Amino acid sequence: MKRALITGVNGQDGSYLAELLLEKGYKVYGLMRRKSKVDYGNVEHLKNEIEFIYGDMTDPISLINAMRVSQADEVYNLAAQSFVGTSWEQPIATAQIDALGVTNILEAIRTVKPKAKFYQASTSEMFGLVQEIPQKETTPFYPRSPYGVAKLYGHWITKNYRESYNMFACSGILFNHESERRGKEFVTRKITDAVARIKLGVQDRLELGNMEAKRDWGHAEDYVKAMWLMLQQDNPDDYVVASGETHKVREFVELAFKHVGIEIEWIGEGVDEKGIDKKTGKVVVSVNPKFFRPAEVDILLGDPSKAKEKLGWKREISFEELVKRMVEADLRRVKEEVNF
Ligand code: GDP
């Protein structure tokens, strides 16, 4: 039986990856931070199948312990301060977790089980102010947030440990991947949650920042398969994982509303722009500059050719299907919450 250790197991990606590995017959260990109230997050439904180990990415001793206890053959480092917005408010914590945390886990592997395979969750945010469209493995990086900068360190230290110590260490440069389990601070889930609430009459309006930003959005369930595939190859390498399509935040908004039968008409410009429900004339979307970022990533578009050729990976869930799934899940959840 193969053994896997997942850091960030109770996050969005951790939960889908845990499901995939359990299905494949792995023994799954999950690193958990101790809190005053136990929080299984997205793996509540798997709490009896996963072996939890308490630890923290900023505590090297706890990671050595996690490696000793799990004796993992494969380590997936998905733990992070993962929200770009927060990285301006907590730049040091973001660096300690997302940058130095990677060295901590790599050292723990090197100390306890140097033959273990390692997956690092790198990110399209490393491309930031994009130097090329579409972005591929060879595109120069230009991060635009403390999050992107910290993740770039994590990316390079992974490569460096592969080259320095011959470790089986891979980075997946994953473009935005969302799902019904995405945190509500991210724009996609913020939109689908608001659309469900507005449809059900428990919220009036959705306030957003920059709707011109373009992202390459896929479904997390597809993307965790690429993580696993990377560790099944003969040689370690880095791969871009993306849908190969880009859409404006505005398009996501329009599609999500359309799914509940609301057609949006835009009036005004800049911070005064409003999205109107065509049928009722009510304002359902407006701009709040509080959601603008100090430095923005205007466009992300990934070229997943290498992952397709070498890993045989391709995404199954389209952009339209992603939006539909997220809206429907939020409709169901909000209905339950408000007891319809
Ligand atoms: P990111 O790509 O990891 O930063 O993912 P997010 O979902 O947080 O943001 C995606 C894009 O949506 C960024 O360009 C944001 O500036 C833009 N955006 C516009 N309005 C909002 C908002 O209200 N919340 C968030 N999180 N992002 C917003």
C-alpha cells in the first residue's frame, strides 16, 4: 500500500486529492494545524479515512515528525496562505508559510526519507505581469503580489533540491482552479454564492473589484489528477496545468447570473459601473474600490501542451460546466441555510 502525506489536506485541493488517492488505495496522512476547535474543512466526509498528524509548515520539527509517522512515499505540499489579497496584509506570514515552509518540508523529507517523491503547488501567479501570452514552463516569471513572490521562492527551492540532492521533486504551475469547495474570498465563489443569495432573495447586491481581470479557470477535481500524474513519471519535472482558455471576471458574473435566469445589463463606467437585472431594473452588481489590489495581474492564460503530451492530462470540466456546478451547489446550500 502506497503512503501519501498531504499538507493542506482540509483545503479545496487537499480534499479532492485525498479522495483521488483513497480511491487508488493509498494510505493517506494529512497535516493539520491545531486549533481550539477541530476543523476538518473540506475533508469532514473523509475524517475517518485520513490519518491526521498535527503540524505546521513553519515548524520544521513538526514536519520531521509528520515524515517519521507517515513514512510517506509521496508528499503533496498544498498547505499555503493561498489568498493573494491577504498577502498584502500578511506578507511575512505568507513568506514564512509559502516560501520557507517549502524548505522546511523538503528538509524533513531529506532527513527522514530522501527517496520520497515531492509535489510543490506552484502557481500561475508567478507569471504576474505576464511576459508572454500564453504562459508556458519557459515563460519568465514576474510576480505581482507578496503571495506570488513567496510562491516563486517555493518553486525555485523545489527545483534546487531536485538539482542539488537528486530528489524526485516536481512543481505543478497550476492556473486558477475553482470548485464548489473554493473559499468565499476568491472571486468565483464570491460570485456564485452571491448569485444564489440574490436569486433566493436573501442578498441585494454583489460588490466586486476589477472585473476586467482575465483568468484561466478550471475545476480543481481535474487539476489534482495532474499532481498525481507528475509523481508517477520516470523523472521529476515541472508542468503548467491550465485550461488554455481565458475569461474576464465580468464574463463569470454574466454566466453565473444567466444560470439562474437573470440577464445582466451594464451601465456606467469605472467605479460607477453597475450591473442591472434586465427584467426588474434592480442593481445587482456594483464596484467597490476596496476590492482593487495594489498591483494587479491583468491576464493569465496557460498553455498546457507539455502536461498533455508528457502526462496525458487534459481537463474534463469546461468553463461553462464549472460555473454551472458552482452556482447549483451554492443554490442548494443557501436554500438549506435559509430553510426554504
Ligand atoms: P487570484 O487570481 O488568485 O488572485 O484569484 P481571485 O479569485 O482572488 O481573483 C481573481 C481576479 O478577480 C483578480 O484579478 C481580482 O482582482 C479580481 N477581482 C475582482 N473583484 C474581486 C473580488 O471582489 N474579490 C476577489 N477575490 N477578486 C476580485
